[in-house]
Amino acid sequence: MARILIAEDDPNTIKLLNYRMQSMGHETVSAIDGGKALEMATKENPDLILLDIMMPVMSGVQVLRKLKFQDETKNIPVIMLTAKAQEEDIVDALKAGAVDYVTKPFSFAELAARVNRVLASRS
Amino acid sequence: MLGAIYTVISLQLLILATLFYLVLHRVIVRLLEHRAERRKQYFEPHVFNLLNNPEATEPLERSPRPGDRNLVKELLLQQAVQLKGEERQNMTAAFENLGYVESEISALHSRRWWRRLEAAINLGIIQSQVAISFLIGATKDPVEDVRLAAVRALGQLNNPWGLKVLLNAIEEGERWTGSNIVEVLIGMGAMVSPEIVSRLESTTNVNARLLYVRLCGLLRIPQAVRRLCLLLDDADKETRISAARALGQIGDISAVESLISSLDDESWEVKAQAAKALGALGDVIAVEKLKEKLSDKNWWVRHNAANSLYQLGEGGVEVLHKTSASGEGLSSIVAAQILAERALGV
């Protein structure tokens, strides 16, 4: 069982991801904007972060850069959540240190496979 | 005196009544919101259960409250729009089992156009094959927004009929707004590419051809490159401009030679677009010809040529530095300008 931080500004997406991650046996916490995501990542020290690219206060890529800059969060793996049209942002995120990305709309099977792969390599 | 007192008292009573109404209204709204939130929390776990078992609709059908049916529909739609794959198919089955597909199909015949629009949008999200023939009918709706929503929904169902309707509308040039058509076609994705390339080859309608060229660029259809290169020699200037732009957007280097030839076009707009496209294609064989265009009499041509030289990397940047240092007229000015802009990160 892992602790997963879901950083996403759409409450419906948070509910969906909570449901999926919890059905996989993981514990979840959520943040609704980039600022809170950074704060929660530092406070909760999750095993994995699902990070939306487009968020208020601070974008996903900005949050990622700050996470990689801080000693206490730089080793937390991050999977970006992105819409199909955001290809340039995906490249920026991967360059900034994201380990993977998932495009919306979600396939549960794909999401589960990517999360499991990242958690397995971390453990 | 009595009249004045009476007036003051009446005004005070009116203000009190208004305040009372506002407070009461706020309390009622809060209560209704709270109730709706509780109903939502009751239904949400059952909605999530449907993701794995679309037959498990009984808890959602049980509630007798009139507003709940719409609430459940909204919850289902909110989740369906975020999903693909097996879970999405399960949601579609759940919509069918709960009777929402039938009710939205009925709503396609509503007298209120906004309800027909909502129904077409919802059927696109629901993605039930049962709705196809009814959506095809809705592509003839008198309201353009409804027609577009029906076409978009058919695209989401991967049904080619919507594409045919739109492409025929392009040829007919009536009843549809061009920018709306482009937006919907782009939203349909890769399924439209073969048909657009085929129509680009065959159409004789100049306006339709311009729209197809634009779409080829926006959708980055590599199969259109050969035809677009031929269109760089078209008699119509707008066609040549659009073809050069589209080739830049597609980014296929097989177009480089044709675009280099277009740098000698009689129209400055074509030359400027060709110069810009060559930067996007990134092939260094364009450096020499772009260098010539640094002294073109038109500012846009010079500017785009200089920009593209910078984009072509070391060879192009070296040309810019030498030209800037030479101090020779317009070419040195534009070279210096681009180097300065890039140094500032502009």
C-alpha cells in the first residue's frame, strides 16, 4: 500500500482518481491547486504524486521544478496528468524530472499499470 | 405631519420586508444546496460501482425523488467524460440500462433548441451506438449549434456520417460557419485525414480548397505534402500562401526544395510564409537561399528569413553574425535585430 498525492484542480477528477487509487489499495491525499500541492508534498511525504499540468496558483511544471529543488521532495516520483493538446508541456515536464505521464481521458488499466510500475521501481 | 410619519414607517417596513426576504432566500438556497450535496454523496459510490459493473443500476433507480434522476445523469456524465477504454464502455452500458439514452434521444426533438443542443452534447459523451441514426437526423436541425453538436457527437462515436455532412457543407458553402467546421473537424482527429486529402486532390471549389489546405496544416497531415507542394505554383495567391503555411505546420522535410523555390515568388506574402516554413522544417540546405532573402525589399520576408536562419542552428547563426557585422544596408539591420531579440529571449 502506498500513499499517493493527487494534485488536480477539477474536483470530479480528484474523486475519480481517489476511487481508482483506493480500489488498488492505496491511501490518497489531494490538493486542489499548485500551491497546496507543494505544501502537501512536503508535509505528507507521499510515495507518488499524480500531478496535473494545468492548475491555478502554480502550474504543474512549476510545482515539479520546486519539488526537484527541495531535498525532502526531490526523490518522490511524479506522474503528470495531461490533456492531449499539451504536448509541449509534457516535454517540459519530462525534462523537469517527471517519470511518466497519463493523458486524459483516463484508461484505468493504463493508469494502474503506470502507477504500479513507478511504485515497483521505487521500492 | 401625519403623512410624513406614515411615509417613514412605510419605508421602514418595506426595508425590513426586503431584508427578511433576502435572508429567507439565502437560507432556502443554502438548504437546497446542502440537500443536493447529501444526495450527491449518497449516489456517488453507486455511480463509481458502475465503472466495474454496469448492471448494478438498482440503487440508482430506487429513489423516488423527482430531481434525483437529473442528478444521477449529471454524475454519470461527469465521470464518463474523463474515461476511456473498458470503464467508458461500462458507463455507456449503464446509461442505456438506466434509460438515459432514450430520454436524450427524445430530447433531440424538443421544441426548445437549447434542450436539443444539450441532448446532442450528452449523446456524444454517452457514446451509445443506438443514438447514431437520431444524431444523423439532428445534423439537419435549423439551429447551427445543434447541428454542430450532432456532428461532433457522431465524431465521438467514430461514425463517418458527421464527417460527410461537414465536408459537403464546405463544398456547398452554406448553412455552416467556416471556423465552426474547422473546429469540429480538428476535434474529430485522425479519422478525417484520408477524406480531407482526397477532397483536396479532387475539389474545384477554390474556397473549399483553401479550407482543406488550412485543415491539412492544422491537422499536420503528411499525406497532403505532395499535393501542397504542387499548390505552391497555383495561380491563386491565397492558395500559395496557405500551402506554404501548411507545409511549415506539417514539418515534412520533403517539402524543402519546393519551399526554397517559393522564396522567388512574385508575392511577398508567399515569400514570407515560405521563409517561415523553412525555419520550421529545419533543413540546412535552405541557408544559402534564406541568406539572399535577408536583403529582400519587404520587411516580413527579411524578418522571417532571419528568424528561420536562427532556427537552422549553427550554420544559420553564423550567417546572421557575419551579415550583421558587414554593416551592409537592410540585411545587416535585420540580422542584428534577430540576434538581439534572441539574446534577450524574445
